[in-house]
Amino acid sequence: MLALVFGAGTGVIAVFPDQPIFGWATIAASGVGAVLLGGHHFFGWFISPAEANSRNVFAPDIRINDALDYIVNDSCALIKHPEPPEIMQHGPMAGQRVQLRGAQHADALAQINAKLNAGEIDAWGLRQINGSSPPQFEGHIRPIDKGYWSGAQLDFLYCFHHTETLAQTAKIPRQAVPSHWSGLMLSRKQVERVWPRKAAPLLWWARFTKASRISYRI
């Protein structure tokens, strides 16, 4: 009688006669070694080349304003918070205690700008049709070249809500920009990779306590 030991992805590794001198302990140890040697084949069963490549394919599936809301409310990102309320010294609000809004979203916008400029995330949008007045944009979404962000940045006014008729990009002074973009989209997979989601218990607790989400619209 023979005992057969199989290695993952490598077929039969060893054949042992059923003799006491070997014992099942020896056979088991040999099997473990075979698995270790063929480990790369073992993992290959679970992650195919096509699946590995698909993990690096990104699609435009989250709007820029939704990405900002996610970073502020649902991610682990370190976000600047508003300064404590202060008494205004001038203007129509003079003498009243006022707290400025939008600090969290402004910081999230700056963080996305930095990642776009560094080429760490991709963006898509509707390209402006040159020569149109008032500005008009194409009707189909296309990827924005990473080099575009060396001369442009996200617009501070129009990225906090979705629009397909207003420019959501702005020219950096003294830089040449061929066109502006509207309807900006990012990849949710990339966004959650750069700004990981909060732990599930924290998100659950926020929903359970009905904690108000921080929103900002201009």
C-alpha cells in the first residue's frame, strides 16, 4: 500500500511505502514542504492574471462633489476643522459671534488637487468646446490627461455641487491651459485607496446616533 502526497499546483510530490519507519508525521511534514514550495501555484488558483489586471483598471464612478463629501464624512483623512467662533469686528455682522463654514471641504479639495497634480489619481470630465460663448461642454465624458493639472486646478466655487454647464477647473496664474472641464468624475476605487474608509463600527454608530453629516454648498 502506498501513501501519495500532493503539492498544490504541482501534482504528486512524493510516494511513500506504508512502512512504520516513515510514519504519518513524516508524510505530513513532506506535504507541508511541498505546499510551501508550490505556494505560488496555490495562490495562482485564487488570483488569476485577468483579475489582477482588473484591480488596476479604474472607472469614473463618483462625482467630484460626492468624493469631497466622502473624504470629509466617511474617510479616515485628517481634515482641517473650522476655527472657533469669533466676534466679527467689521461689516454687517460686526459685534456678532460667527463661525466660518466650509473649512473641511476646502481642505478636502486641496488634498484632491495635490493628488491630481502628483498623478496619483485620475479624473474624467466634459471638455469645453473651444470658441463657444457662453462656454459649452462636450456631451460625452473623456479622461483628463495627467499633465493637464500642472497648469490647472479644481475650481473652488463649482466643485462642491454637480454641474455639466459650468467650468469646474481653473487656470493657475501664468500657466497655459488648453480648455476647461465640467462634470468632473473620479474613480471611487482610487479615492478609497488614497483616503481609506472609516471602520464599519464608526460608520454604523454615526448612522445609529443620526449624526449630522457635514455638507457645504456655495
